[in-house]
Amino acid sequence: MIEIPNGFFYADPEEWKEKIEPGYRMEYFYREMRRRTGYLMNGDEPEGGEWNYDDQNRESLPKNHPVPEIPQFEPDEVTCEVIEMVEEYFPDHFGEVDSFPYAVTRGDAVALLDDFIEKRLDEFGPYEDALKSGDYKLFHSQLSVYMNNGLLLPKEVCEKALQAYENGNARLNSVEGFIRQILGWREYIRIYYETMMPEVREANHFGFTEKLPEMYWTGKTRMRCMSESIKPVISEGYSHHIQRLMILSNFSNLTETDPRELNRWFWFAYIDAYEWVELPNVLGMSTFADGGVLASKPYVSSGNYINKMSDYCKNCEYSVTKKTGENACPFNYLYWNFVDKQRDTFNDSSRVNFMVNMFDNKKSDEQKEAIYKSSEEFLEGLSRETE
């Protein structure tokens, strides 16, 4: 058999497979890849003196802050033909086909890369975790679609971003954060996938067995953060990483949903979802289903995080300031219910073990009882997918 190499990736999984185990984090891999490529390096030291600038990349979007739109393309003849075939052969398919704004040629994909570098890269970093009603792209590139299908190569994407920094057209924290997503995270999870398959397909650390909430398929819910995160998936097969991680996956865990059910939905839902990239992100990173091989803690939160990073809570029927009871934000009581039930996992992580202490020592018996009651009532009333 002849193997023909391609330029889809930087790293050879065979060189790294033995290192993928609990405790070997992406950050170690990323630093080594920076040294090997020379990206953002001054000799042996990282540009600016730091390996990453995450602490500068967690700003919420100011009100009325301008956001350049990503160019869209009219479907060509072949794309229109495929849309017609989908409607004919899969009339009950998930999602909509009325809008297909994506590039389908190499030339158009390169044009999108150039547009991102020129108009959005500079502010990508500060607002990469931000969430805004009605805008599910913000300063994100949406280029994962084209790197995963081969219309763009990661090397050309990274090197154009580096050139923008060197020319003074993009700030360091934005360029570093963008390159880390590609050279660090994208490469690392591909190696993880090659190492952990096929057993990881059935990973379910918490032993959850509930079906996926029906709202993931319909987008119908009183929870504004969930509806805002699901609507663009239904219409265009896309939402950015914070919606995927801290809302959709967070809610799945807090509602004790089988992570394999969520994994199936992600695979159906996203235009950039190839199994090698989608499965590690869902079963490794966002649901902690692998028990901590990929992530160092469960990525769950209360409504406070969503309120800090978005404008969703301002127009929600639920109150983010209310912790329990009728019309309280479900994320608030479900979070503490999760901490209590999964305390062994939390206690095993130095990053989040203090949350168990907070629940035990800071919550009164009355507050704990209200958390249990609100969680039980919400979960019992939650519409789930049927067979």
C-alpha cells in the first residue's frame, strides 16, 4: 500500500501517541510545536515573553461595537443540485437548506481567509469568548470548515496570520490565540483521536443515560442562551466554540444527558464536524466523558458565566440573578446539583475541588434543599428525544 502525505496537519500522530494520557495537556504539545515551527518565537523564548495570552482574551463585547460581516456566496449549480437531492431523498432532515453561504471553491476559500486576516483577526483575541444575540460569528474566522475539507491548509492560514502580526496589522494576543487553535488544539485532538480510538466512542465517565433534550433538534425553549446557540446550527450548521462548549455541552452535562447522544447530535449538526475533530471535542473536552484524559476539569458553569460573556440573559424569560425556584435560571441550580452529585470527580481536580467545599460549607440546608427541588422539577419536566 502506498501512502501519500497531505498538508492537512503539521504533526505525525505516531510520534506523539504514547504521550496522550492523563496529565499530558495540550499546552505542553503546543509549546513544542511553537519551537519546531518557530511561530511567534524569539530564539528559544515566546514572542512577548508569554506562551499564551488567554487572560487578555475574555472580554465581553461592548454595546454597539461594530463587527464586520463574513462574506457569503450564492450557491453554484452543483450546490443547488445537491440541495435539491437532500430535499428529495431526506425530506425530514435536521436543519435548513434555504441558506448555504459557504465557499465551495479554493478561490473563494482563500478570499475568506484574506478577508478574515484584514478585517477580523485583530479583534479576534479579546472577543473570542464573547456571545451576542443575533450574531453567532462575531470575530471568528469560520475557516475550520475549509481546513477540514482541504480547501485551505493550516500552514497557509497560520502564516498569513503571522504576517499580519509582523506587519503591525494584528495584535499579539489575537494572533497567538488564533494560531493556538490551529497549531495547538486542532493538531492535539487529531493525535488524541488516533490514540484513543475506537474505545473512546463509548466513553461515558459520569454514566449518564438520559436522551438528548428535544430543544437541540427544534431550537424551541424559553432559555434564550440555548435558543440563540441552536438557531444558527439549524440554519447554517455553525456556532462558535463558546456556544458549543459553555452552553450546548454545558447544558447537556447539567441535565445528565448521555454524552454519546450529544456526540451524535454534534456530528449531524455542524458543517465542520468530521469525526476526528468532533468526537474529541465532545467526548474529551466538553463533556469530560473520557474521565479527564483530554481536559483537566469538567467544563460546566452556572448562569453567571453566560451573563458575563453575553447579552443573552437580559432578554431571557428566566432570571439569572435568581438561584432557585420558579423562573430562576436553570443553569444556576443545575450547576450546584451537578457539583454535589459529581463531587468525587470535582475533588480529584485541583482546579475545581474548591466548588465542593463551597457547596458543603457556604450553602445552607435550606439552599441545598431548594437546589435539589428546583433541579428535580426541571429535569422531570424537560422534554427529551424519543426513540
